[in-house]
Amino acid sequence: MRWTPFVASIKLLRFGRLLPMPTVLITGCDTGLGVEFARQYAEDGFRVLATCLDPDSAAETRAIRGMIEILRLDVSDHAAIEALARKLDREPLDILLSNAGIGRPHPPFGQTDYAHWRRILEVNLIGPMKLAESFVEHVARSELKVMAFVSSRMGSIGLNLTGGSHAYRSSKAGLNAVVKGLAVDLAPRGICCLALHPGWAKTEPGARVEVDASVAGMRGVIHRAGRHHTGSFLTYADQPLPW
């Protein structure tokens, strides 16, 4: 399945007036979902700010055509996030897309790697909160006003029937709590905050969902969402998930 480039044409025209080129800032564009997010948004006419841990080795991202700028960023480095926010001072960000994350390994109970758990929390949970705080003014001055966070159904406490993956689950459950809190805090500013489950995308062996379909689905959710959807936890197929 290939994605269909329909989103930009919907959003570039609103209330009978042509909007300026929308801008999306995407974290974690070194591989996988991040690369595909950058590719699809660029092909749909967005100005893309794609952040990578190592832009020099992000060959797939560098090959993307369109209005794309590749920036170096480690989301666990708060000083770097602040520096990037200053660099982009006064620039509107229509979509802040927090995609960077650590998924594996998943050691079983009794073999927990606590140092790695702390690293997962820094990247999957604390980093996204720092992004939100650092770029809130950029998002607030944009037309679309969206903060979207790639979460996981493994962060759903209600759906946890198998246990295990304690570090990853806790990071995504915490991220969901942050998104819900941000939705309340930022509602007066008209900012829509979403937690998104990409499905079991084919960024790892055995997965079922094509990466392009996952990303196209999440983009559709983002662009169909109104401000009354803020604080939602949704799959790439636009289905709500229990917290």
C-alpha cells in the first residue's frame, strides 16, 4: 500500500483563504518512521525541519526532495533543544511532531537494565516534555497549532494483559500522561495535543504494518483533528485507545 498525498491540499486552503506553506518539526528522522514522516510531509508541500542524531549518516533523509532542512538534535540534550528553539525564534511551527524514541531491548523481569531504563525515560518521556515547553510559542503563533507525540498501545495500562517490557511501557504510559496534561494546559491557547499509536510498523522483524501506511494514517489523524480532539490517544487508523 502507498500513501495518498491529500493532506496539504486540505490544510493550505482554510475558510476560503490560502495559507502560507505550513511547517512541521519532526524528531528522530535518522531511520524508520521519522524518515517516512519527513518524506511524506515534504512531498505534500510542507516545509520540513527534520532532526537527526547524526545528519551525516542519515542518508535516506538527505535524499528527500522538497523544502527540507536537516538539523542535529538529541532530544535527551535539553541545552540542544533550547538552542534549536532560539535558532528558530519567532518562526511558527504548525506541527511539532515528537517521534524520536527508544524501543528495544525488552529484558524480562529479574534482568532489568536500570541504566538503559533511565535512557529510555530521557528520550521517550522527558525529552518530549522539554520539546513542548521549548517550542510552545512557535506552535502557538502558527495556523494549525498541533503537538503530536508518537506513543504506543504498550503505554496503555488498560490493554496490558501480558506484562513485561517494563521500561518501554512505563515510558509510553508516562508520555500519555504528559500529553493529557498538556492538552489541558494548552487548550486556552488553541493547541491540539495528540498521542498516536503507529501500529506494529515494519521497522523491526515480524511487524505487520507497512511504514508508509502507518505514517500516512497518523498524518491523517493529525490533520483531521480539531481542537476538541485534544488529549486523545488514537491509533494510526483513527481508533481511540484506552489509557
